Amino acid sequence: MNKNKGPVALVTGASSGIGLITAQKLVAAGYRVYGTSRRPTPAQQRSFEMLPLDVDKDESVAGLVNQIIGSAGRIDLLVNNAGRGLSPAGAEEFSLDQAQSIFNTNFFGVVRTTNAVLPHMRSQESGRIVNIGSVLGFMPMPYMAFYSATKYALRGYSESLDHELRYMGIRVSVIEPAFMKTAIEVNSAQAEFQMDEYQDIRTAFEGRLAEMLDSAEDPSVVANVILKAAQEPNPRLAYTAGTAAARLKIMSTVLPSRFLDTGIRKHLRLRTR
């Protein structure tokens, strides 16, 4: 039973940044929005309901989706935004536990939430799923190997899933922004095995990354594209978000690999040898 006249949206990771702005824009567009966070702050004034969710845990995801279905009767839009990062470091400096942990959140967290929502969308014969990827899902970033790997995996999963679900009235898109002015780096874990061999480049790269974040675009750019993907009659499989992301997408498409490789290293001020 549809207990709400407007469409119902679930936005994970909605306490700040892209998720928060997306939730606000969806409310303005007429959606009844449920946002989530690991630890919601009840004192804050919001235009949408905020609920606790840990995307790493099956029982947390199942409980949340059941709660929303019990309250609203349906879920029309799922925005998988919850995620976390790792501080820049060489791939071998991270433990296997750290690599598995970021995959558990950034990739398998999306799978868990999607699998919990899909039965309800199938019964409705309609639904939209929008996954927040990154330009690092089509262009590699040195010293961010595992974060980039989660986004490559998310891109492949999203495109495959869209082909599988299309005939059921459900569409899936992935949004791929470049760096945005968000606080994701604040909660990024340091590499467990920091090695002397990477010390100088790690320090230099952190400085370059800080410069890139200082000039990054506002997360509202991403929220606008999410709303577009949610409402277009025939959504695309993938959308870039922002000027920098669009430029990088063109570069990755038209440049020969050796020129792209050189461009990446030059932009990041990495030694060629």
C-alpha cells in the first residue's frame, strides 16, 4: 500500500556533504526523504527524517528498509552515498584488513542496501537506484589504490545491474564526480604499515591533494546530477558531475594511454621515473 502521495527516497550518508544536499534537494522536488547516518544527531533541524544505519551490517540494513516500508509503504529512489576514504599512501602500506574494510563499506555496503530495497521495487514494478562513484572509477589515482578499486567495482556492478533490472521498470545509474569540498578526508584511515620508502612521496602527495581539495567544486554540483538521474525518463548508465569530472572523462576517452599516463603524473607532480 502506498502510504504517501509523493515518491519516497532513501539517501544513505546524509549527515553532511553530498548526501545532505541531495536529501534537501529531493525534499524540495517533492520527495518524502529518509536520510541515514551511522550516528544521527537528533538536535539538528532537518527537512527530512534521519535514521541510523551501518551499511557494513546486514541486520542494520534490513531493519532500516523494513522500517521505511512500514512507515511509507514503498521506496521509489535509493541513493547509495555512504562511503569512506583512506589517506594517501602506497598500496602495500595498507593491511589486508584495511583493504577489506573499505570494500565492505564502499562496495558491499551498496550491494547490501540495494539487495534489501530491490524486492520492494520489483513488487512496485518501478524504482531508481543512484550510486555515487567517482572519476577514480574510470581513471586510476596513484596512492589511492584501494579507494579507486572500490569505485571501479561500483561502476561495473552498476552498469551490469541496470541491464538486469531494466525490464522490471527499475533503472540504475552511477554518478562520477571529481574531488568535491566535503569532509570525507577527515575520517580517512592512515595506512597501517607506513614505510620509509614512501615517506617523501606520501608527504608531497598529501600537499598536492590539499591543493586540489581547496579548488574543488561544491557538492551541490553532484546533488543536481543525482536529481537529474532520478527524474529523467531515460537515465544514462553513468553521469559525470562537475567541470573537472567532465574534462577528465573526455581525456580518458580520447587520449592514448601513454599520454594519459603522462598527464596524470604531471598533474599530480609525480616523478616520471
